[in-house]
Amino acid sequence: MEAQPGAIEGEDAAQGADPRRIGVTSRVLVLTALLVPLDTYFIADLHRRGIEDPTIIALFWNVLALFVVLRLLNGALARLSPRRALAQQELLALWILVSVATCPTGLDTLKTSWGTMQGYAWFKSPQNNWEQLFGEYVPESMTVGDMGALDRLWRGDHSIFDERNWRPWLGPVLRWVLLFTFLWGGSAGLAVIFRRRWVERERMSFPIIQVPFEVSRPIVPSVRLPAFWIAFGLAALVNVLNGLHAFWPSIPDVPVKIGQEPALDLRRYLTGNPWRAMGRVHACFYPFGIGLGLLIPQDLSLSMWLFFLLWRAEAVFVAWLGWTEVRGFPFMKEQSFGGYLAILGFSIWAARPYFHAVWLRIIGRGDPAMDADEPMRYQTAFLIFIAGFVAVTMLGVSIRMTTAVAVAFFVQYYVMTMIVGRIRAEMGLPTHEIERLGPTVMQGNILGPRILGLQDLTSLSVFFGFTRGMRNIPYPHMLEGLYLGTRTGLDGRRLLLACMAVIPVATAFAYFWNLALGYEHGLGADWNRWMPWSSCEAWRQLERWLIRGEGFHWGRTVAIVLGFGFYFGLQTVRSIWVWWPIHPAGFALSTTYYMMHLWMPMLVAWAVKSTASRYAGRGAVRHLRGIAFGLILGDVMTGSLWAIYSAITRVDTYAFWP
């Protein structure tokens, strides 16, 4: 029988006062210290060679592959010496810590922010006129302008240990490490404040964390199901055939991803106006995407593919009417942003009594039992958050942001952080990308240079990278760690403190490895084409803002309000009629770039779950979970083997994602 949420495995319960049950033990910290440099190097090397990025999906595949290997090794050790093997709580603590350590080197943090740091100085020219447009406003304290150091970085064949190379980076990198330390450390306080409401009151299912939880169990029920091995084998076969096809084209491939089979590009069949306005619509069949779709609620998987197609239909309809003269109309991103705000707003509004009780504890009043069992008192958690918020706001002011703009920037950042946490806790989507909806883009698009001014808009652009997509941030992992603490008994306080300590270490290693590889290989000589583009993205965006010279944008603002109201309306209908089959979150989440990859897996998962629930009864649920775990693990494990093979041999191989 499978354990229910909140239950502790029988073997674990029998351990009694086993010190391993606290999770964050000394050997877990040692293992983390050994794995962080290797993990950050691995991802930096993947970035260099343009191999699929593990951090653009919610379930970091590099961490999952490593976790499965550690679990197998630990299982072998448990047979030889059970007391020396890691307990389930230790394995899960290791999962959370390595996931948090992966965040700094991800696409939406260092990979983009590092490019922005150097992009202005390296790419300014008389042709783009950046120096005259905004050059005097670029903050020097968090960017690098030493042309000699940048020339050696882009040409390669140099060493990071040359003082001429590392010294210009030292001050800016230290400031960025401080920024991420306070920015993400402060979110640990938010995780404590929201834990009880989302974990115990609303009983969020945390679908993403179910995969490592299943793998960590002393006895894994899913591997005893034939359905698991069939699904695992099918996913593995797809990756093996596609990987061999990359070497020997005579071996047939199995089309599952964008660009693999032209016939799966639906635009081939809908050409001309107004159909081309719908953009890219591909039919993809990523096995891990289908597996994650099987783990999320059925109404959510329905809403994901349905709203994706409705957004495409809206674009076609607008083009058919000829309403394309207004740039950006019908402001789909802004409508989606309003929906995102409503996701969090509705949940906070519904929990008003809870947050009132939390506030009473913060100011030293209320029932002491309210936070007696929390990882830390609400007052302490709130002070951690406020300390982080004040520190990052001061860093914003130090790069010449006005105080009001800096406060508004980080308020929106933390709002988006909580939205991402809510999405993962409730929905467990394969990707929770909030693409180009962060505070830099939204404030620049809505307020423009007339209201913000040149200095604030330029300073905001320096912070564009880590707000670009919000896919790899530690907050949801911390929250998932607290959920696992409720479920298995691992010590949440120690886990949060360890997460906060890991952040600066992992961030420093991420910068070191990217700089070391950059100086060795050259960003312009032997690096994937993403780097030149990402180095310019924030500055080209700033250039467009300044050339247009716009002020307050009413159209985008109205779209946000309409999106907020539409979500609230759908959620209200859903609250009244429990049978309502449409989840409103699909409205907000279906405009992202990577939903273009995942709408078909959501459709397949919804169709399978609908058929199973209709004709196979409740007994099919257990087998569907086995199929889901099999598809995810089969795809990730064999796909990561190709990535590791490529890293070792330096030969391009099949990339299972994206």
C-alpha cells in the first residue's frame, strides 16, 4: 500500500530517534559541498556547447539523473550496511540542496545576467549609438567595461587565473553574489509564512516533488508495476533510436520534439493570412512531458492545451479583423500577467483569516500555538524576508535607481516568486516560465522612459536577466522541502538554513566556471550562439524603449486588468460549480514559449486520464502513476546519458529537450 500524504513510511517510523531523520546531517552537507562544484561545472559546460538546459523545465533533469544514481548506490549500501546508508530524509534533503544549488547557474539567472554584465561594453558601436543613448547611465559597479579583459574572454585561449582577467570581474561578481544571497535568502522567510496555508490547509499536492519522493522511498512501489517498465522502456527506446540516428541517419528516428519532423509543424497546413498570425504550432510528444501531465490534475491538463489553442485563435481573429496596427495588440502577455497576479491574489484573498493570524504572530500577539510547530517563528521568518528585501533594495539604489523604483521592482519580483511557488505547489507544470513578464519588462513597457527616466530604465535593464523567465529560483524548492518535512519528518529549519548557505557558494562557483570556460574557449570563438544574443538582449530592449520614447501605456494596463478579472471570473465559476472542467490557471500559463512544446503532451495526458477514469475505474490511477514515473525516468535517464556522453567526448549528440 502506498503511503498517504502526511504519513511516514513504516521503515522510517521504526527508526525512532534515528539522527538521520533530521535530513540535513553532516554527511549530507559534505556530499552537497562535493556535488555543487561538479553540478555547476556540468551546467556551465552544457551552456557553452548549446546542449539542452536542465533549468528551463520545472523538474531539473540533471538533479533527477544524479538523484537516481545516488539512490541506486544507496540501495546497494543499505544491503551491505543499513546503518551507514542514507535515510530517506537525507536523500530528500540532498535533492533540495542540489536543486537550490542548480538555480544560480540556470538560464534565467547567471546565463542571462552574466551576458548583460558585459554586453553594453562589448557590443556598443557607432552603428547602434548605445553610448550616446544611455552610456553615461550604465552602472559600473555591477557591469564590466575593461575592454582588454573582455577581448580575451571573447577570443579565448586565456586563463581565468591571469590577474588581468579576474580582477575586473571581482567587484561586480561579489555584488551579484550578494544580490542573489539576499534576494533568495529572504524568500526562505516567505516559505515559512506560506507553508501551513498551502501544505496543511489547502493540501496542495506538489506534483513535481512526487517523482523524487517516489524514488527516495525504501521500497519503490511503482517499479513493481509492469506499466512502469513498459513506459520506461518506450521512453528509453525513443532516446536510444534518436541518439543513434544522429550518428547513423539510416537508423529510423522517432519524432517527438520540435524541428524533428516537418510534418508535425501545423503551420504547413494553414498558410497565408490571417493564419500565419498564429505563430508556431507544433505537435510534440516529449515522454517526460506526458508523464508530468499524468501527475497533474485532469482539469489543468485540459486547460493548458485548450487555452494554448484559444490564444492562437485570438491572434488569427485579430489579424482577420486587421487590428494589427497597434504594436503588441491584443497584448497577450499583459493579459497573461493579469492572470498570474490573480492566481496569487485569489489564494491570498481566500486565506484572509489565516494571514491575519500570521500578522498577529509577527507583531507578537495572537495564539503562540499558531507557529509553535513551524521551522521558525513567523516573526523570525518575517525579519529574514525584510532583511533580504531591504538589502536588495539598497543594492538597487546603489546602481542609481530611485528608491521608489527599486522598491516597486523588488515588490513585483517577490510577487512573481510567490506565484511560481503557488504554480508548482498546486499544479506541478512541466515548465512554469513567466517569460518577459518580470519587473524590468513590465515597468519599461507600461511606464516607459517619459515616466521612469533614463537612469531608472537603464538600471532596471541591468537586472533584466534574473527576472526574464523566473524558471530557476530557489523559493519553490524551499517550499517543497518544507512539504517533505511535513510528510517525512525531516528538519525544516536545518534545511532552510542549509539552503541559505548553499546559495552564495553555488553562485560563486557558477560565475567561476563560466568565466574559466569563457577565457579558455572564447565566447565568440567556441561558444554557442546564445551568448552573443543574450549579452545584447537587455540593451537592445532599452534601445527600443528610448527610441520610442513612450509614456504610460493604457492599452497594456487595461489588458492586465482584463486578464486579472477574467481569471477571477473563471475561479469564481469554479468555486460555485465544482463540476466546472476548466482550470483558470491555463489562461495565464499558456502564452509562454515552452508551452508551444508542451501543449500536445498535455492533450495526450488529458485524453489518457479521461479515458482511464471513464472506462477503467479507480484502479487505473495506480497504474497511471506507474506509467507517469516510467515515462519521466526513462526519458530523463537515457536523455541525460547522451548529454553526459557529449560532455565527455565533445561530440554533438541527440538532445531530448527542448
